[in-house]
Amino acid sequence: MLSHSALSSADPLLTICSSAFTYSPNDQFAANLKRLLDALSSNTDHNIPNRPGFYNTSLDVLQDRVYGQALCRGDISSHACQECVHSATHYIFTNCNKTDAIIWYELCQVRYSQSPSSAMEVYTGNLLDYNNRENKIVSKKIRFRKALTYLMNNLSTESAFSPSKHMFATGKIEFSKKKTIYGLVQCTMDIPPELCKQCLDSALGELDACCSFRQGGIVLGNNCNAWRSWKDRKEVEFVDPWLMESSPPREVLRCMHIGLLCVQEDPEDRPKMSDVVVLLQGSESVSLSEPKQPAFVLGRLVPSDQSTVYPTMNGLTLSTILPR
């Protein structure tokens, strides 16, 4: 159990203020955002039926709409959940003046956006050396990788398709007689099981590339909504309304199309940067191929020795995927 001071003083794992648009402290968006973040802090509770530890809402006053979402780890108390969301909402409101932002703590995440599906689709890379600390390398790499893959694949399936799990699963597997691998996966509860599984599978690819031979790692992800919107032919719903009003909609959607081509899971399918420049500058008469399944849309891999709450045993720690 964490004390109040441990929760409130913990630094965020990652904060992204991604939008190109800022707001002023005294404008209507700031007022709406403050009310929305207060609502997230008050209403995210593990006692909510069907969606424990998850809450999303929106607020629209004078046409300055803002959407928000909060999610807590599925294995913490309601008190710890509300404490973490309170800290996250306070931090992000104090330290970010962008109209789209997301923040992760070890126990929760909070995000807000001007659009229903946040446009924060920037891939941040595989950061293996966090705060200049290196993860320890395991001695039996092949055996460790097999055990890790088996564990995380099972947890991903359990998280996505077991309703009682509420898209959260933890587990462990013995790596040797004296060492155990612990795992945790979680999706937000506003996506269908199939999409949750797809996102976790992509995240597992990131985890494998980074940490299949290391003693721990965390993948932090934002969402798969751009891909879902595209597949459902609802891409207009994903784009910031301001962009649709200030720019020709066909040009905005074409840029989104090109962006999805650039993040396809198989690097061989992605266009070269020289081709991207031509596509962006060229005529709309140049046809674009249909994009394939993207890689995990946003990730950061953090050595698990930064964690203060994950279980450890004999020096072997968690491999974790947090939403989404």
C-alpha cells in the first residue's frame, strides 16, 4: 500500500503536451478544461460498475468543447486511484497550456483534447536509457524471451477478451527456480476487445524489440483511434474540428492518409521520406495506397528500476504495457 505522500510526490512517467495550439489562462477553454479535470478527479472511481477506475466525459461552454479521460491501474484501491488522478489533473493543468495533452503516472493516466479522438499520434521512440540508468541484461536471453513472450501474449488475450478483467490483467511465470517474470497489461475501456488485442500485440512488438533480453521495461501508449477511425470510414471524427474549418477537408484527410502510410507496422511498406515530400507537395491526382495495420502509435520504454510500486522478486521485475 502506498502512502499519500508517496502518491502525491511521485513524478510522472511521461507528459506530452502535443498540440500546436495553446490556450490562455483567462480564456473560455481554460475554464472548461479546469471544470473537466475537476470532474475527472471526482468521478474516476474503482467502485463504478462495468468500468471501474475509468471515466470519460466532455464539456462544452460557448463552443469551446473539451474531451477528457482518466484511467487507473486495475489493481489499486479507489483511494489510490482518486489520489493519482487528482495529482495528474493538477500537474497537467499547471504545467501544460496546450489544447491536447496526456500524462502517465505509475498508477493512472489522464488525457484531454479538443477532439473526440485525440490527435496525439506522435511516436516518441524506444527510450532504453531513462535518467541515464541501464537495465540489467539477462544471462539466458533465448529462454527469457520465450518465457516473456508466452506470459505477455496470454495476459494480452486475457485482458482483451475476459469481461471480468475490465481490460486489465497481471500475471507471472517462473524463469528459473529462483527467478520470476511479472507482467501487466491494460487497455482503456472505451475500445472493443479486438482493438485492445491489436494494440497490445503491437505494443508487445515494441517490448520484444527493446526488452526481450532485459530485466524490465514499460511501454506507454496513447491510442489506436486514428487507425480505428480510418478503418470505420469515420476519419472526419478523428480530426480536430478547427483544422476541418480552417483548411480544405480533402487536404487534411490526405495528410492523415499519408501519415498512416508512414506508420505501417512493416517498415518495408512505409514510403521513403523523399516520396512523402512528393506526396505532400504533389497534386491530389496522385493516388495513395490503402494503409495497413500501424505499429503501436505512441510508446516509451522505461527501465523498471524506476518503478516504486511494481512487485519484484530476486532482482527480476515487471514487463508492463500500459494503455493504450
